[in-house]
Amino acid sequence: MATREKILESSMQLFHEQGYTATGISTILRRAEANPGSLYHFFKTKEDLVHAVLDQYQELLWPVVLGPVQEAEQDPIERIFRLLDWYRDSMVESGCRLGCPIGNLALELSDTHPQARPKIEANLAGWRAGIRGWLDEAADRLPQDCDREALSYFVLTVMEGGLLQARAADDLAPFDASVAVLRDHFNRLLAAAKGTGHD
């Protein structure tokens, strides 16, 4: 792996594990097995580095997360719940410790590093666009007046809010409860569409 990629991958891991502020450059260098000259050759400041991390997350969203979910599930609505299951599994693996890397950075950096906001929002917009695409595929099964854009926001809110509460409680129950309510909401939407003959 090239030096830049090693630095970037190490930064992604450490920002997720420790947070941006708590992660020092020396720790990144140790993890990447790189020297300061190499880091500053590619990234002039630590803020440049976190911007590159956010760019990398955006580039990896489809090939690493959304694409595999779409390939594994034909039903576009069930893809949403498979995606939520994928995040739940990651929380099980971490013991409810790490949460969403983009959500974590959003909470930590939005007020203190406003220059990062557009890149954070671009990442969240990518998630919403993927979910919205699945909802559009299922449009003929949803009520005609269903606001699919707003629904994509709601799905992401359930995911991020559920993860946040699960971390705080050290328990997956808040996440599971949130997903259960989302499932009920979709069931009601599907039933309403059938009831009006919109299928």
C-alpha cells in the first residue's frame, strides 16, 4: 500500500476509534508506519487530512456499503432494512462503542471546524441519495403522495439517532426500537397504497 493510502487508512481508523481531536499526528504516524515528512508532503494540516478522510468515505460509500447491499437484496425497501442490519452488526462487533464514522465527525466538527461541514453534508447526502434511489424503485408500492425525499431523511435519522442512543445506553435496544417503528411506518405506507389501489 502506498504511503498516502496508509496514512489515510490509519487516520480513518483512528478518527473513528478515538475522534478527531483526541487523535494526534504522532499516533497516526505510528499506525501508518510513516514519518512526518511523508504526512506533510500529502497533507499540509490535520484539517486537510480530515477533509481527505471525508472524501474517502464518500468515494467508498457505494462500493463498500450501498452496492453490496443492493446486490444482496432485490427488494428495494428490504435493502433499507438490510442496510440497518449491516450497521447493527457493526455495533455488535464494537460492543456499541464506535457508532457511525460520519455521524461522529458531524457531531465533533460541525461547530468547531465549519470548513468540514460541506464534506460532512456531502457524505450524508450520498447516503440519502442511495436510500432515495431505493424508494424511487418502490414508488409504485407507496402512496402517491409519499414524500420520498423526506422519507430518505427519516431513514437516515433513524439510523444515526438509533446508533447514538445505543452508544449512550451501551445497549442495542434503542436502535432496535427505532428500526421497529420505521418498519411499522413502512408497513402502514404499503398497506395504504394497496388500500387505494396504488400498486
